[in-house]
Amino acid sequence: MASLIRTPETSHRIHFQDCDMLGHLNNARYLDYFLNAREDQVAQHYQLNMGALAQEQQAAWVITKHYLSYLKPARQGVEVLIRSQLIHFDNSNLVLEMQMRSGDGRRLLALLWSEMAFVRLPGGTRLDHSDELMDLLDQLDVEAADYDPDGFDERVKAVRKELKAARRAAGEAD
């Protein structure tokens, strides 16, 4: 099997209807942008339809927790880059990291961790991933993104530091 893209990214334009009176993306809408981007990326890069997978397996991932840091406003009409990656998984759980960056990818606007549990449908009881899913998750796991359940704030700082160093290396002013 060909190597899968572990950190897909897509561009999205911030729509007027999703913004507050200041022209900033409404805080509640960040989740929609992140989750819609991930759904599109999974379909495009992994050829997975999450609804079909849920019906086929009689199981699905449900979100159990979000950690979201808003760093800079995403403004109405601008293009943003949304990156997503799997940073942790075990037999029945996974953690996705999603980053919203400026359109050029050089500045972090927001960072999200979504913790999910794999559950049986329709009952909602936890279920272990199948061997096939475990193999896929193993291929997609980004081990370089250090995951510590209590380390969200440290991860935000590390990504910001990494982007700042890249901007300096490129000769950009902060």
C-alpha cells in the first residue's frame, strides 16, 4: 500500500454568516470548520466515508472531549489552512489534533484536540477497534506530535515556537 498522508491540509474561506459583529469567526463555529475539514480530508486522502463506515461496522467514533485554544482571530473573507492529524490511539480511543493556520500556513490561529471513543451502534458501549482499523490508525499516527493527556498547553506553545522559528529562518518579521 502506498504511504498515506499523515497530516492532510485543506484551505477554507471564512464565511460572513459564521462571524461575529467584529468580523471574527464565532468561537462555536471553529468546531464546525475543524470537523468539516477532517471529514473532507478523510474522504479525499483515505477514501473513507464515515457514515458508511459506521453502518458497515455498526460502530463509530464519538467525541468525548475537546481542548481548544483560540490564539488569533480568523477573519471574515480570508483563507485559512486547516491541518489535521492523529496523535494518539489505543484499542478503543483516538486523539485528533487539528490546527487552523493563516492561509500561508505560517501563523497558528487555533489548535484543537478532540478525544474520541469507538462505540457500538446504537447502544453506545465502548468497542475495540478491528484489526483492520488498528492497522490503518498505526499508519496514520503522527508520533512526532508528543501526546500527553495533560499537555495541551505545552503542545500549543511548541507549535507556536516551531512556526516562529520557521518565520525567522525565512527572514520574516514577527
